Amino acid sequence: MGIVCKWCLIYGNPTRPGGSTAIKDVLETDEDLIEHIEMVHCMPVKRPGETSEQAEARVRAKNPRMGTAECTCPRCNARRRLMFRWRPA
């Protein structure tokens, strides 16, 4: 049984136009899902014995988009949508 990322289902996969509808977006293991969340959605997942700061540093080392204008985490996506929506005329 495969695993599907809930953020890809709700918001669409930010790396693929049209969202996560392809069969290859079905992940096989929990580790695949964690890797997907960290690399595609720029969200650190804490491993056992790891602090939040260590998890963030580990993901930033692997994914330079995190925290930049190209960041695809739900928080940054929401911030961009709000800024676009409430842009002064």
C-alpha cells in the first residue's frame, strides 16, 4: 500500500504543475515520505534524538531553497498568497 503526501493532494506538488496526480508520487515507505516532505516542501522532520535546530540545519544543508523566495513550505506559500491577495492598489 502506498503513501501519498497530504500537502501535494491539497495544494498540488509545487515541483509539478497540476499537483500530485501521477502514480510515481505514491511513496512506498515512511522514510520516502519524510524525504519528500523535507526536499519538496522544505519542511524539516525531526529524527529521534534531534532538536528542532539540528533538523533545520540538516535540511538547509540538503535543500538550499528553504527560507528563500523559492521556498515551498506551507507557511511561505500562505504568506505569498496573502501578500498577493492584499497587495495595495
